[in-house]
Amino acid sequence: MSKRLFATVAFTLLLGTTTYANADVKPVETTCPFGDCDAAISFSYLGEVIIPTGTMENGLEFGGISGLDFDPSSGRYVAISDDRSDKGPARFYELDIDVSANGLKSVKVVKRVTLLDADGEAFPKNAVDPEAIRVGKEGIYWSSEGGGDPLIAPSVHVAASDGKSIRELWLPGEFAPTANKTSGVRENLSFENLAVAPSGAVFVAVEAALYQDGDKPGLTNGSLARIISYDSTTGEPGKQYVYPVSPIPQAAIKADGANDNGMSDMLALDDRHMLVVERNFAQGFGNNIKLFMVDLEGATDVSNIASLARTGERVVPARKSQVLDLRAIGLTPDNIEAISLGKAKDGTDVLILAADNNFSDRQKTQFYAFKIGGRWTAPGSAR
């Protein structure tokens, strides 16, 4: 089993291309999502940084960025790779993202940190599938999708800044995968989403419905994804909510082409409001990325409902309101799987999105930055 790896690279620039803010990309403002003007939010495009697939960082290929979060204590970002300890040990990076009201300039690696198991060892190949990361009061929260072959349950971990394991949160039984696929998470549609509210409340969500809750998204149907709330002090799960994933918005160019839509990340603005990324892929077309504001207020607690598809109870899902469509404003997004609020070097509140290249030559690691307006501010800022 691999021993602990902790490599520091002082501001090593990742070679890539930078596109500064385009004057043709107009600001987007949503004044009253859900009719609630206190939830007004706006986005002004600040630019793009692309890091080509194959870029090496201290002897290891950089990529698979599936989660991103701002650390107010350092002014930097943590970014998790979804490498299943294949190309290297399961890991996260500390990044310096140079962005201001004048544009997004660069993304640099400060250091790479190996995630360690409860025994203090690096995870062996395919033991975990890291997907999301957040900075919380206890440490760094990160999620693993698990897998269906072999049956590995999804999980949420808490780690120290050096990657050492602090604890693992308890998993409700209905999320455990099953060999006959009658219940539990679907392969590759599991714990893709993780959020930590300013209060410390923790939320984790699946990308699409559990088997017992109904179908995954199709061209004519949506999907019911569960969000679990956790008590960050005890690590115990609490209420569960339903997020209604939209139907696939774009058909594949070929009739038998790959096509999907899912909830690829979420960001807690407070204890009830979230920003959710829905990521669609249509073969021959590309990715379609939309951001929704979500309000959990009034949503049904479904933690005691065994099956959403077969319940006779009235279930009220979380409310959602579209606030940004990347293609509609003239951008060409790749596989966006990460979202973070952050504080720019000049004090500007920014939203950063990042794409997972899947270590594929046909994809790229992509960062987008937006100036964010409304009442939402970066972690650690005065509210």
C-alpha cells in the first residue's frame, strides 16, 4: 500500500490558455427567484482558463477536477480529483486562482495532498471515487461515489488539511448499492454533490434518483434526487429533501448517441438557499450547463419515505429557479462538475466553475469566473 505523499509546488503555473472577459457576454441578473427579491442574484463574466489534458504537475498528470471550494483562511481554493487512485493516490490540490474585477488571469497549483484512510494510508486503487470537496469548521469534507462493481457504498469523509482522516459520516441505509439494483445509488450517479453552509450545516446529494425512487433523467422525464442534511457536530444524518432534476434538455445528434443530465454539484448560500449545477451531455453536441437557485423552505422531509416512486404521501420537492445558462450567454462549457464562491484578490465576490476532463484528450480542464452580486458573499466575508 502506498505511503503518504505530500508534495509542495510553490506557485507552479499550470500551462494553459486564458481568455479574458468578453464584452459580448452580458451580465445576467435574476431579481426575484421564486418571487423573493431578497434572493436576487447576478453574474458578470470575468473569463476562462483552460488547462490541456496531459499537463503534468510534479510528475503526476493534473486533471479530473470534480469539486472546488474556497478556503477563507488562506485565500486559496481546494480542488479534488476524481482519480480513483489509478494515475496516482486519491488526492486534492490547493490552487491559487488569480481573479479580480478585471478578469480571470491564471490558475496555479500550490500543493498536492494525498487523502488518507483511517489507518493513515493512501487509498488503494478503486477503493474510493472522490467527487466533491468543501471546507468546513471541522476540516475538509469530501465525498466518494462508491461503485456498483464491486459494491462499494458512497461515503462522506472529513479530513485535515494534510489529508489525514478525521472521521466518516454515517450513511443512511437506503443509499447503499444493491447487486439486483432494486434500491440504493446508481453507478456513477451517486454522491456528486456536497455543500457546507456558513452556519456549518452539511448537505450531500445524489446526481439522480435512487433505484427505489424512480427513473434517471430522460428526454421526456426528470428525476428525483435526494439531498441529505447532516448535523456537522454529531455527523448524524437529519432531514432529506427532494431535488427535481430536469429532463435532458438536448438530444444527442445520433439517435443512439450518449445523452444524460444530472445534478453535478451544489453550493450552500445559507441554510435554505443553494446554487445547483445541472450538467447535460449530448453526443455530437457537447455539454449544456445550467445553474439553478434552490430553496429548501417548505420542502417535505422524506427521510422516512422508503420509496418516492411508491409512496402515497404528499411530497413537496425543493423549489428551483434557473439563474444562469452558460450556452445562452455565448459560452461553450465542458464537463462542469464544480462550483465555489470565493473572494478575489481585490475583494470582489466571485463564483468559480470548473470542468472535469476525465483525463480525456477530447476534454479539457476548464475554469470560468463570474463576479457575483446580490446579498451573497464569499465565505469569511461580512454578511
